[in-house]
Amino acid sequence: MKHPSTTPLLTPRLIATCLMSAWLLTACGDKPGPKPDLTLPLAQIDPATTGTITGRVAFLGDAPVMPAIDMASNPNCEKQHPTPFKAETIVVNPNHTLRYVFIRIKDGLPHARWNPPVEAAKLEQTGCVYGPHVLGIMQGQQLEILNNDPVNHNVHAESVINPAWNESQPPRAEHKFKTFDVEEPLFPMTCSVHPWMRSWVGVSPHPYFAVTGDDGTFTIKGVPPGSYTLEAIHEKYGKKEGKLTLAPSGMASVYFSYGN
């Protein structure tokens, strides 16, 4: 006598459930991502010969006016801003330079690996806004995420090379700690609860990166001598490259420009 099979029938409803489960596993970041090449030799840098790279990112033309963000859907967010908070997609400084441009050495460094810093990089949620708007971090370095707001957030790393994830963070909850193991500049960090919340994270395999500030300049210290290609990345205006040669214990500069 044959016993009935215990294998469930693949009904349309079951198939849909299985597909949804597989999608959720991928979307929530449970799928293993690529890993850094640990077979590379550890970088050997002589601090006596390192130099400094400086630069500036100019903005050409009239500065666009950024729209005020409507937070009326959440009064607890809205009341934290006495004046309306404006989008930070394009921030032109008073000296006609561009803020929030991610700068990194793209080519020219030794084929090696660098140990990430022990100190975590921080991403804060305050007033239902991410800060800083653009953040650089080394692969393997911890990212500390804080919710300083009286409301719930859903922190969503929309990475493509590193596994994406989307996790809830209650009001003033314990800090989250995350790492990204593979180089990936830039990807957005959003909030599934408040659609206006957006920051950008650049993951670098080495420590030679920077983000332009309120005067449009940047400084990268401790760089070994060599010839380099630097890349500037802006969330709206895209990528640009510049080249320079850094002498031992020297200084070198590179300039970029964006505009309408």
C-alpha cells in the first residue's frame, strides 16, 4: 500500500508565496554579498614620504533654488523645523562652490589592502533628516546609525554591490551598527517611512577620500607619492576625473567644476 505523498501541491497560491519569500530574503539583505580580497598584501606606506592632496569643486552658472520639503504628513517631523527644510540635492556655497561632492582616489594606489579605522563613521537621523548628507566610509568600517527623533524610521541601504537591507529603528532606540565589505561609491540611504529622507554613502577600499564642505574644498592627507586619477561624484551631476602627480612629502591640487 502506497502512502500518500507529503510533498505539498504547487498551487498558484503556494508558488506566489514561495516567490515572495525568495524576494524578501534578497531584499532584506540575507543573500551573501561579495567579499573583499583578503589575499592582497597589507599596504606598506612610509609616513615620512606621504603628502597631501587638496582641491576645490566650483559651480558654474546660477545656483538652483532647492524646494522646501513638505513634512506635514508627520507633525512630529515638521515641528522640529522652525523654517522649512530645503532639499540638499544641490547645495551651492556662497563662494560658488559645490557642497556634498564625494572625492576619492580612483587609480594609482598600490595594489594592496588597507585596514579600516576602529572608530565608526556616524549617520544620524535628526529632524527626520539624515546627516551628513554625503558620507564616506571604508569597507569593513562600522557605520553607526542613530535615531535622535521621537518617531520611527526605516533605514534602507539601497546598495547594489553590497547586500541591500531595510530595518526599522524605533524612536531613540539603541544605535545600529552596519558594515559594507566591498567598494561601492555612491549609493542612497533612504527611509521607507519618510520618503524625503535621503543621504549618500560612498564605500572605499582605502582611506583616501573626502567630501566637499561649506567652502567647496577638500583635503586628503597621508597619501603616498605617485601619479593618481581622482574622481569626483555628485548625486545629480555625476562623475568627473582629474589627474595629478604627488611628489614625496609634497602637495598637489586638483580642481573640478559642475554647473547647469
